[in-house]
Amino acid sequence: MADGEEKRRQPAGPSLGRVAERLDPLAEPLGGAASDDSSDSSDSSDSSDRNDWNDWNDWRWQLRNRMRSADELAQVFPLTESERQHIDGGRAFEVGVTPYFASLCDPSDPTCPLTRQVIPQIAEQHRATYERVDPLGEDPHRVAPGLVHKYPDRVLLLVTDTCAAYCRYCTRARWVAGHEAPLGGDGLDAALAYIAAKPEIVDVLVSGGDPLLLSSARLGHILDRLAAIDHLRFIRIGTRVPVFLPMRVDAELCAALRPRRIPIYVNVHINHHRELAPLTRDALARLADGGVPLGGQTVLVAGVNDDADTLRETFYAMLSARVRPYYLFHCDPVVGTAHLRTSVDHGLGLMRALIGRCSGMAVPKYCIDLPGGGKVPLWPDYVEAADREALTVTDWRGRRWQYPNSATCEVSTGLLDDTGLLDNEEPATVVDGQGHGTPRTR
Ligand code: SF4
């Protein structure tokens, strides 16, 4: 039987009602945020407190109660028999969903953009010819434990392989969820010694896995030691914790992320405006109030955010949550992710649909990432022709313009048509979202 014809078994069982009851992201907190006892997060499957719903706002409870097996997922998400077998035996990459993130998903909607990011599909078993295990070519550039050095003045420090939930398109699926111990001891010493010996390095990107799953004490210790390296000018952290596990952003974590001699920028991976639920917005506000500058990284994922309206709303929602959209990454060609990838052409079309139609602050850089070649920003081409005197450009509405190219040229700025420069002034107009103008009334 073809997969599409397979019957999806609807969730059933005594726990569904309780899950659904708690799966309300607008629910008031049941108690205070958990304190951090400085132990790192654990992938422990200890289920002794699986039904203690009063601990919903305890991030450790959320981690312990992640849905990881087909049986656990099937309590909330309808799965076919093939999907169940894939999750329990055939998949190549870890599965894990926090109860909190599951609460944002709509299991009754087969096109739910949040479900699609964390629930495996059979299509993961297909390998496109161009896909790679290490699509960014990081492994050949490992210079010390956890340390990748690809660019002259910056390095990537991978401090843990654990995430709160596992994105199906993860670029580092080859390594993430490998159940290795967090970077520490001799490994951390060696990585920091390498950085300290290279004065040309000014920027360390701390990533993983998710660095915010380290204990606050361990994360603070790593940041203290990095900040003590004189030639570093700033530190960046990449995380998806505010989306998957916002209750983790407690006072101790905010204190660990405080600026030192050098600033610490936190880039939050956000793909869809529905991820910015109240608990996530509160977590982002705690970080921002704690003096942490926030940027946003979004992955363009087919069926999740690959239309202009969704992206525009997502970037505006990020800005209103104090997160400046920074990168829109084309989905890297990691093995088993073709079903989650758009064409690059489509991505450029989305950028063209955004530019001019929404605030420049809401338009991130769209990038592909080359193995060993780094990020390449892609921008729709607005320059039709250029010589020493003038440029011919198109504006966001598709109209052609002449624009002076040099300070000494004698051409003027003006609209063009097929016969040449139009002798007119741009009329004052009010423009709708589609770029149609109507005369402005005075
Ligand atoms: S949070 Fe980042 S590192 Fe973790 S699974 Fe998602 S993409 Fe991969």
C-alpha cells in the first residue's frame, strides 16, 4: 500500500486528554521557573514523573518528558504504520519533541508547519544525489575538540550535541544527538588554547546542539574563559531553546549570558510566527531585558514558511519580540531532507516579494552555504544595465529607472519606458501590499 493511502491512526489512550489539557500555550504558569542546580541537561528517559503535570514549567521535566518513540508521539500525533516503523527503527536522526512544543502543533492539521519540523516523514529515507552527510564541510576543519576553524577571523565552538527537540532538516544531524558528554575538561582546554594562540580570531560562535542546554554554571564558565581571551571582540551563541523550551530561560541563564568585557549576541532560530507563543515571547523579553542583543536565524523549509505572507508575518513577529531577523538560510542539502527544501529560485522570488513590501529591518540576508566555501548571500538582481554615466535599475514594483552612476555625470534620475526617460516627477501615492498605487489625498 502506498504511504499516502496508509491509514493514519488517530491518537488514543488515556494520556491524550491530559496532554491536550496542558497543550495550551496560553495557559498560566503552574509554578515558578525551575532553579538551576548546575547539572547539565540529560537525555535520560527516566519516566518516573511522566504524569506529574504540575511540573509543566520545569524545563528539566520538559526534557525528561520529551516524546521520542513512536508510541509516545502517537499519543498526540496521528501516525501511519510506516511512520511508526520509521521512527522506531528506520530513521537516521534522533527524534524528540518537548511537550511544550507539541502544545503549539496542531495534530489535526496534516499541513501544520510546526509538526512538519519535528515529526519524521518516510521521505527522510530518500537520499537525493546532491545531498551530503556534512553539507557545510565542517568536519575537515575540526582543529581541536569541538572547534571548527573555516574562516580567518572566526571559529565555531560546538559545546554540546544535545537539543531540546530535533529539527528534521538539521545541518549537523551527523553529529547532533550523538550522546557525547558536553565539551569540558581537557577538550575545552585544548579548544580555548587554540583560540588563544590565534590573535586573528575575533569572534567565536558557540553552538552545538544547543548551548543553552548546558547548565548555567557550565555555560557561564565557558563564556568567562572566552571573554578572558584578549583578542576576542565578541561572542555569538546560536540557540533554539526559546522556541522549544522557553522555561529554560530563567534568571540564572540570563545572568550567565550577561555581557562581559565583550558583548554576547544570541541568535535565535525561529522559522514560523506560530513559534512566537506567549511563553517564547516572555523568554525573549527576559533575555533582552538582561542586556542580551537578539538576532534571528530562519531556515527556509518547504511546507513551513515558503510563502511570502508567512515569512513577512514571521519577521514582523520576530521584530515585535525584540529579535532582529538576521539570516534566512536556504535549507542545507543534508541527507534525507529533499522534501523540506524549496528551489533557490523560489527563495529568491520570496526575497523579491519581501523587499520593498515590508520594513528593511524585517528583511534578513538570504544565504546558501557552500561546503568549505562559506555563506553566499543571494539578493534579487535589481540592476539591469550600468555604464559610467548611469544605471538602469528596477524598483520593487518592477518599474525601470535611470539613476546617475558617478558624482560628475550629467544624467538625471527618472522613470524609463520603452522610448526612454519619462519627463515626469514621481507622483505622491499610497501603495497597497501588492504594489498598486493610488494618488495620495492631501
Ligand atoms: S536546534 Fe539546531 S542543532 Fe538542534 S536539531 Fe534543530 S537545527 Fe539541529
